[in-house]
Amino acid sequence: RLVSDWSSDVCSSDLIAVMDALTGREREVLRLIGFGASNREIAAKLIISEHTVKSHLRSILTKLNVRNRQQAAVYAVRAGLMQENNLKNIIK
């Protein structure tokens, strides 16, 4: 319920502005977070270290002004990052 309450407060113009502030790599990480991937899975998929994933995640949370990866996942869904492919194609 808290996530749905929070997500309804985010308007589309704010969403677009914030998504534009993310780097391409941060968008990739956010998309994988939206699919429920762990830091380890994200690191393996993007061929980066888990430390780098955590660094990207901290940056994403700050730019999105959210508290945790669950709220970031909601952002990913609302931004349309989840429309292409499915988890099997994303995480191998």
C-alpha cells in the first residue's frame, strides 16, 4: 500500500525529468532492479563488480529521491523500462 501511495504521487513530467537525469548505465541498473534482480545478478549481467552496482544504486536512489530499491523498482515500471523482454532474457 505504501508503495502504491508513493507511486501515485509521482507525476509524469517529474518522471521524465528524473529519468533524463540518469546515465545510461543507471537506467540499465534500474531496469534490472525493476525485474527484481539482485546486486550479484546485475553485476554478472552488466559485467561490473557488485561494488559498482551498489554505487549506481546509491546514485539512482538519490536522483529518484526514493528510500529503497522497491521504490526504485516502482519508478522503473512507471517509466516503462519493463516493457521490453522478460526476466529470462535479462538475467542469464
